[in-house]
Amino acid sequence: MEDALFKRRILVAVTGGIAAYKAAELVRLLVKTGGEVRVAMTAGAQKFITPLTLQTLSQHPVATDTFDLQQEATISHIELADWAELFVVAPATANALAQLGQGLANDLFSTIALACRAPQLLAPAMNVNMWQHPATQANLALLVERGAFAVGPEAGDLACGWVGAGRMAEPSAILQACRALLGPRDLDGKKFLITAGPTHEALDPVRFLSNRSSGKMGFALARQALRRGAQVTLIAGPTELFAPGNVERVDVVTAEEMRKNALERAPLADAVIMAAAVGDYRAAKVAPQKIKKSDDRLAIELERNPDILAELGKKDFARRPLLVGFAAETEEVETRAARKLQEKHCDLIVANDVSQTDAGFGVDTNRVLLVDNERTTALPFGSKDEVAGGILDWVAAHLSTRL
Ligand code: C5P
């Protein structure tokens, strides 16, 4: 099969951080997969790696200066922005994110970025403290809300000597993200309802019962469904994550709020994916005042929360959406998932073994089994975005047979 990048026009902007040297490998991989690559570099980037290196690898002149008559005559910065089908910023420094967030056009890179309407993929790379600074986080959040995609950064040893998040994603991971962004729009116009994150069930005015779900899997599904052309409604329990601005996001706190919103919206959906870790129990009575410590033991009576997925599975829809549930298990994963598929009347259960440290709650990677009425399929281990892609392949295939 032809690679998703074959003959696609990819503009790689390299900004000035030590990870700029990894841009060479990225450009090499993009060219090797058959992509048409052009490179723009900031003045800072040219201190770390020479334009000649990237010119040789991309087989085209590198854009370095807006005011260079020679360069502008060959291909102007506006032509370059119009030419691109995908705009990749790798590495994206804290300064680059700030420029993009503010809409500055004070050098070639930021001017191209402002003029370019292609999807934007950012690969942030910087010192961990710069990465964690609220200004950087706010800039990235703003860019993602406006529709940009981000890959990485990863945690590890940083060139500055610190250890933490800030290392640019590996070129192979950026390549994968490019493939995903330029992949098929096979969910065009389809309506998706996705739930994500944990729920909080209050015990008293200051305490609640919850779980370790981060919401990352559900948010990855929302991002990927959107990229493939779907209209996405995301019902999110409490999380710090940000969603693209063109996702309809409904923030909820309790299972009951999630249920109300899900039941209201499910009849309009083509597919409902319940990735949320809904609390199974809530306090039978929420204490109106903070519970005081007195005895050595304290018993709190809990009552069952409604099972939203099971309720949807039983419902009489005029046109039933595809129902996808998740199963987080610590043992007998496949057997339990198959049982859940029958009990909750859904079309697919995505099962993961949450006892593994590199899959399930909180982490950025996942390893899942797709259990449907006919077979069990193991998806390859990967980032939650990659796993989301695999789940959506299943959904896309099953939606197309329903038409
Ligand atoms: O039964 P269990 O909680 O393992 O099932 C998990 C699946 O059911 C998930 O898709 C979750 O979103 C959904 N669920 C639900 N309502 C609940 C509990 C789980 O919709 N109260």
C-alpha cells in the first residue's frame, strides 16, 4: 500500500533549540517515505545545524530569511505557506510557541506560520522548567484549541542537564504523527460522542471519590476522530487536558451529569465511544458539612451509580449508534471483556490490562484488545493517539457496512 506521505507536501520549520539536530533525521525520513519536503529555519536554528545539511537532505533550498531578494524570487514565504499540505514545527521552542500563540510575524518562520492554513504539527522541545512554565503551557493550550496538533515532548535526560519532560519526540514518532495527519478522512461528516476522564463523586463539600483515569485515551480518540473528518462531542470528566476548539466539549463532574449529557446526545450520534472511567459508586448521602475526624474508623455508605453504557445498550434508538465500551481489567482481560460485550449490548469492547505500567491509566501509551462479536484483535502497542487510530479503523469499517 502507498504510504500516506507519498508525494504529500510537507513544510518543516526548524526553530532554535538543541533538538534542531534531530530535524535532519526527520527530514531524511520524510523524504525516504516519498514526501515532498521544504525546510524553513530560524536564525537560532542555524546556530545548531546548517541550512546546507537540510538542503542536502530535502533536496531543495532552505528558506532562512524573509528579506533575502534571491530567496524571495525563487519561492516567496507566502508561496511556501500556500504550498504546504502540512506544517511541522520540529523542534518547537518555547519562543516559537509564544510567537505562534501571539500571532507574531517577526521573522520568516512566524510569518510563514501566520500565512499557512495547513494543519499544524508541533514537536515542542525545551528545558523542563521552560516546558512547565504556565506561559508555555498556556501558549500550547491556545494553539491546540485553535486546532494545532502536538507530539511529545518526552520525559528523559535533557541536553541542558536537567531530567524531565522537554525532550523532542523521536523523529520516527513525528513521522507517524505526520502520517496520521495526512491520512484518510474516512469519518467525514460522521457524528461521534466520546466520553473521557474520571468522575468525581462528592463525599462532603471538600472531599470526593474518584479514580486514576487521566482522560488521555478519550481525548486522543476525540483528536483523531476530528482529524478524520468527524464532528465530535466530548463529554469530559475533571481533567487538566485541553481539546481542539472545534470539538464540542461538555465538562461534567459526576456520573449522573455524564449520564444526562450522554443520553441526551447519543440519539444524534453515529458512534458512541465511552472511554470514561465512570465511578461505579457514589455516597448514599453527601454530607452537607465537612466530615469531622472523631473515631478511628469511619464508614461511608455508597450506592451504585447508573451504568451509562448498559443503559444506552438497552435503549430503543430510531437509529442505533455503534456502541463502543472500554474495559479496564487486572486479570482475565479477554474473558471479562467478552462478558461485558454481551451484558452491556455493545458492538465493541476495548479491553486493557491496567496492571501493566505502560498501558491504561495515566500513561501516554496503551496496549489494547478489540473484542467484538466475531473475534478478538490485539492492536499493536503504541501511543494513545496511535491506539485511538486503530480503534477508529474498526469503527470506520463497521460504520461503512451500515450504510
Ligand atoms: O463495567 P465496567 O465499569 O468495567 O465497564 C466499563 C465501561 O462501561 C466503560 O466504557 C465505561 O465508560 C462504561 N461505564 C458506564 N457507566 C458506569 C460504569 C462504566 O458507562 N457507571
